[in-house]
Amino acid sequence: MKDSYELYRHAVRDVWRTWWVSWPLSRRVEPGQVLESADGQLRTAGSLAGRAVPFASRPGTPHNDYTYDTQGSASVTFKAAGTAADGFTSLATGDVGARVGFERGDCALVVYRGLTETGVEDTRALTAALVRRGWADWDENLLAVTDVVGARSGLVLTAADGASEAELRFQAGALSAQPALADLSAATAVAWRRHIGLEWLATDVTPFYRVVRLRKGWFGRVKKDYGPRRPGRGAADVPVPPVLLEEAQDDPAAVLEQVPPDEQPLPGEAAR
């Protein structure tokens, strides 16, 4: 059986191919958060505000609900309150629930509902601010979170084999008369499972995010043109060369780069 992270990463890759994924799934990420990626590990390293790097956030942008079912391998049967619980193992007649079954193993069912994207408003201003910190004490292993997709609720199930199944319990009135796949994330608990690998239900989560860094070539050019950075650099007596700030304003992409998802440290190596 493939591990849970591999199944999940594959499940979201097509739609979210330019995004990093929060792992563990309940890990909270926010715009302006600073991370350190070094030696195959990912660590929290404070925030832009805490490092005197100002930035403005843009208003949230709604996204469509996201659902993924590996090649249609999952089947779902919803149950309304007061209906017979035939075929259900743990739910009673008065319960609201759903049964999810998988036709084969190494499959994933992923549901996110109520998605909203937030992020940094002005990339040019952020680039210039990071150049100022880079001139002083910003490490080349530091990453800044610029964009985050939050979800009101989420559900992830992975199957070990073709006999995998789970039953979900909902609060009364949580499902409409004609529930859809996206409604599964409204479940309050996994009431029963068999051969399920990963099971995860949560609310107010941040499943996807993007990070940027000062280009490694930028650090090399600064060292070549101005020498190694020294303690105290960036103070009034050693101002940032205007040409560096002009470049940040005129061509931010030459200074700042989005870090691709294939550089995200793998679980087991990454630290919370």
C-alpha cells in the first residue's frame, strides 16, 4: 500500500500543482508566516511582521468546492434521519449519515468545502522589503508564505484495499434533501471504518499554500558585488544600494521566486 502522504499528494496534484500542501493535514498556515527549509526539514521561523518585513493582505477570493475520487473508485450512500439503517453497521434509524466504500486499494477521497484564497497584496513592495532584510540578516533558507487557501471543512479518506469502507455521522439537518459529494466534509465523526488508511475530518483548515524566497543567485550577486554580509549591515551607515531596490521594484521576478512543490520536504523528514 502506498503511504497516506503519497496518495494525498497525488490526489490534489492536478488542480493544486503549484501549491504546497499542509502536512499534517491539520497544520495551520497563514500569509506572512516564515518557514525555514534546510537539511530536508521544514520548520516554523516566525513571521514577516516579527522580522520587520511589512506587507498588506488582499481580500479573500472564493474558490469552488474541491472533490477528488480516484478514478471513481468511491461509492457513497447517504442516509437521512428516520430511514432504515439497512447496510449500515454503526448507524441507527434516527441517525444522519453516509457510507463510503472503495472498489480497490491505494485510492483517496478528498473533499474541501468553503474554500477561500488569501495572500499578499503587493508583490513588488514585499520584494523590496525582503531585499532590505536580505541585505541585513535574511537567510537564504528562509521562505515566506504569500498565498493560503483555507477551507471551512475538509475530509480525507484513503483505502487499503477493495474492502475498505467507512461510515460517517452528521448532525441533524446537516444534509440537504439531495446531498452531493462535497457535503461529506460536513460530517462530525467517522463512526465506523474497515481497512481505512488515513481518516481525517476537520473544520477551519488551510490545506494549500505558496511560498517564495529570495533567489539563491541574488545572494551570490550581492556577495560578489558588495562582499559578505556583516553584523550590523542594513544600519543607517551601510544603506541598501539603490540599484538593489530598483531591481526589486522594476523586476520582482528577478529577485523573488516561487518555490515549486517538488522542493517541499517529505513527511518523516519535515518537522512541525
